[in-house]
Amino acid sequence: MLASLVVGAAARFGREPLSFGQYLFGWLVILSVGGAVVVAAVAARRALVGWDRAPARLVEAVIVLAIVTGTSFVLGGLHVFSGWPLALGLIGVSVAVRGLARRAGPAVPSSGSDATLRSRAIERWVGVLAVMIVGAQWVSHTAWALGHGMTEGDTLWYHGVFAARFVQVGRLDIFPDIGASAQGYFPANSQMYHALAFFPFDRDLLSPTLNLVFASLAVLAAYCIGRRRGLGAVCVTASVVVMGLPAVVGTHPGQGTNDFLCATFLLVAIALIIEGGLQPAPLALAGIAAALSVGTKLTVAFPLAVLTVAIVAVAMRRRNLRLVIAWLVPLAAFGAFWFLRNWVRADNPLPWYDLHLGPLHLPNRSRLTDNASIADHLFEGGIWDRIWRPGLHQAFGRAWPLLTAAPGIGALAMFGRRRSGAERVAGAVTVAAGIGYVVMPFTMELGGAVFAATARYASPALLLGLVMLPIALRLERRGVLMRCAISFAALVVIVMNAGAPNVDRFAAWRYDDRFLAVVVVLVVGAVIGFGRVGGRLARYTLVAPVLFVMVLGGFFVQRDFSTHRYAVGAGLRLDPIDEYLSGHRPGLVVAFATIQFYPFLGPSFANDVVVLEPPPGSGNGNGAVERCHDWERALRRAAPRYVIDGGEFVPVERPDAKWFDAPGLHRVAHTRRATLYEVRGRVRLECPAT
């Protein structure tokens, strides 16, 4: 957005911080566009449902996401996915939505909008403490990413790369040419959101904050699920338990991972169904949330299929076709984009499978390899003690037996005779989410060697199951001791996981930023508390100073981010190479023997990154000599400015490292095993003489 009008080409040639004017202009764009979208969302909510308080805020959040996502799909499909078209498009759509909402008039207020029971004070205090503990953990990781860049493996391999490609080509209907090839066909809502976050400042400054923002949506949805029974605080604590699991808190805050985001959207859909009681307008909003979920990650495909069948069954029983339409239309409108892209570009909406539908043949375009599931190994001897038990302990902490069993038990309890239709639907979806995780591909990738890392795929089942557990146990009918015991048990689990040492892939805290994170959470908590105690006037009075502090503080954050993003000290194996590419003239980068592509793109995605396919064999029997010349010709055709020998094991043919020791390739940065070369003149490899 700023690249064309304010920052200009100079900011794309290195890690220079934004000037205050450039930074302030970016915020003005965010506030202008965001304000228009929020105003439209409020108007639409008033026209659709007569809710207030927390459920109203949840509806408004869904409508905001619908406006942003739908506008992005249209402009991305029309190949104008860039700053100013998106800004003007979002404002235009918002104005249209607000006009339609005002013409429709307000919906009838809901008499059940207020909770009939109130959470006990002790439960509220436990919930606040739980949110503050895990919130501080998430803030510490986010602060670290704002100082060093996103460093999670999948973010560097494909999440961040796909977002950057959307920005670079200005369209969404593409298959990114670098990163994980099979994942290039997957739904990419989260990558699209990261691409959108790039435009205001012409860099990925906002990307590390996105998962933190989306996590607050999960807390809001959890509260809405329990509020009618006076269990809002208990359900919030349950949601925070999942947010604090080692496999989640160690991989999501400050990163581009999307498992918890996918789970959050599913939880929002269930919250709207429970709050709305399977009425058309809330059901349509739930369909939007469900579409956003499956458009983020396919891990929710099975529970959403079960949810769709359940809603159709309820509609048939009630003889109400409107319910089916209210569910399926938004589900298709907001969930079909990536599958239509696959169908148009690869002749198959599910290109990992070879499909025959009568005379219609949808060919396989990308075979899934090493895609074993837990179900494939259920009866394998010794796997429980060798893989699953230690992996679950590492991913979910010491209380993993309770955490994995409780959602299933609670979900089954939702099928009681005195349950509402919405609650039974929620129970069926929870059971389906657990079954879906067991049969999900890639959960036993590499024979289970990375089982602890892939355990985060269970986020939808765990989040939905634990949040629904207080409802399933009918805690509103239990005594004070039992309710307090369950609340404190959840808090103990949170404290245990927060106090666990950093092990292997998962860090409970970023220790360098822990003190700052605690201070930030305490200040935010104090501001929110003052706003609630002081009433509406206090809340309005707080808006201006909070915005001022946030904007001013963000200016200094972006200066530090611009200087230290992917510099030495980020903790990546290629830190010196990443730092050099971020601070020097951009160009085409050819990368060998590494999958950490994202930092190579540079601070403003000004670099192009290419992974060369091995050239075809010459067939003349000259062996290494001729093969070296094949690679030399391939590099000349690519005409790179930089060549990276990453030194990692990547099972694809690459040039011999000794061939890069040539006069035209100048070593400009290196680590113990990896080297960055700058091409000066004609590409020439040091091929063997014989």
C-alpha cells in the first residue's frame, strides 16, 4: 500500500525503518479502512440479530472477517490483490453493507441475550488469572518475533512464503512455486490474512501479532458458549488451557501457523449455533465462521461434514428448508474459493486424489507422500510406549491423559435426552473432531518421528471438547465445591505447563521478553478493568490515550523490527545469510539444500526466490563433468543475483558444493555448512576437468 505512494523504492532496498510520517500514514490507512469495516459490521449485526454484549461482539467479528475475506477473494481472483484496490474495495463494500443494513432495519431484540445465570466471583477471578498467565506467554513469543522475525519451521517453509507470493504477484488464484508443493493446493485463508497485513507498512510488521489477535476471538467464543448457564468464566478458562499447551504456545504466537486459528473459527461457529438456537440468521453467521475454518485448514473437514449432516437432519425434522439454505449458502460462498482455484488451475478441487465421478475424471496433480495417520498404526506393537505416550506428554504436558480423555467423555454426555438440538449438534461435532484427528493424514509423518509436533493438529478437537466440557457436566447444577475444584484444576494445568522447562521444539516462554510480557498484560488488564468499573464514559475516555500509546510504542517497535529482523541472533541456522539478503540490493535468489525460504524474500518481499528443478540428463556418459555443465546452463538461464548453498539434506539433486568455488561466484556470507554467493558477471561453475 505504501510502496507505491510513500515508502517508494528506497525502502525496498534494505532494512531502513519507516520515518514517522510513513509509519503514521500506514496507521491512518488502517484506522480509516478498519473504521469503515467495523461500522458496517455493527450496522449489519443490528439488522441480523437483536443481540448485545458479548454475543453481539462475536457476530460483529464474524461480519468483519466476512467483509475482509470476501473482498479479498474477489480482488485476488481478479488479479488486483494489492494495497490501494483492497483499501478502496473494503471501504466500498463496507458502505454498501451499511446501506443495506440500514434499509433492512433493526432486528427484533432477543429476550435471551442476557445470561440467566452469573459466573461466581471465584470462577471469574480464576478465568482472569488464567488469561493473564497464558496471555503473558503469548505476548512474550510475539514480542520476540517482533524483535527477530517469525522463526517457526513451517512458517519459513511455506506459510510465510505463500503470503509473500500473494503480495508479489497480486493475485490469489496461484499455486506458489516454492515451499511445500502439496501444501500449495491447501486452503490458504491464514496466508491471505498475513498478505493483507503486509500492505499498510510494506513489510511483514503486523504478521507476528495476528495469531495473538485471533486468540482473543477464541476466548470470546468460549465465553459466549457458557454465558447462558453462568459458565462463561469456566469455559474461558477451558479455552485458555488449550492455548497454553506446549504444542500450541510453543508454535503459534508470533508465527504464521494456523492450527489454532482453524480451531477458533470452528469454535465460533458452534458458539453462534448454541447462542442462536439453530435459527436462520445466526445459522448463516455460523456458516460463515465454518467456511473460514475449512478455508484455513483441512483438519476440520470431517467435523464440518458431520455438522452439515446434523443441520440438514434438524431442518428435515422441522420441515424448514430455510435452515439448510441459511447454512449451505454462506458455507459455499466463503469456503469454496480455494477449491475452485484448484479446479480451475489443476482440474481437480482435491488435487491430492484421483477422483472418478461417473464420466467425470478429476486427475491427481500432487501425490501426498508420507501421509500416514494415527489410525494406520493403531495395532502396531510397541508404538504406544515408543511414540504416542512420550509425544503426548511433550505436546500437551503432564496432564495429557486428562486433557485427551475429558473432551471425548464430555462430548458423549451431550447426547442426553434433555439436551437442546444445538447442544446435541455441538456434541456430535466434538466427537467428529476427535475421530477426524485420529484418521487425519500426516499425524504419523516420518513414522511418528515428529508426532509431538503434529499433535497440534488436534487443536480443533481439544478446544471444542474442553470448552464444551462444563456444559456437558452441567456444572451450573453442581455445588460450589465441584465448580471451584474444576476451575482450579484447569488453573493448575495452566500453571504446570507455564512453569515447564523449554524442551525440544516447544518453549513455554521467550525468557528474554518474559518481564516485558508480564508488564504488558498487567497494564492491559488494568485498562480493561478500569473501563468496566468506570462505565461507558471511562471506556470512551480511554480510547484516545490507548490509541496514542499503541501507535507511538509501535513506531519504536518497528524501528527495532526493521533493524533486527532475521539478523544474527534470530536463532536460525542461516542467520548471517538472512541478514545479508535483508540489507543489500534485492534480486533473484536461487536456493539449494534448504527449505528456510521466507527470510530470503527480504524485508519488503523485494527478492524473488527460485528453487531450480534438476536439469534433464545429457545422456552422453560424461558423468560429473557434463552434469556440472548442465547445472551451469540452468543457472545461466535463471540469471540469479544470489546463489545459496544451504547445506541441509533435501532429497533433491543439487550441484556439488565444490562447483560453486568459481571466479564468478563471490562468497559474501556463510555459516559452518551454508554459503551465500553473489553472482558478478556471467555464471560459471568450477566444473571438474575430467
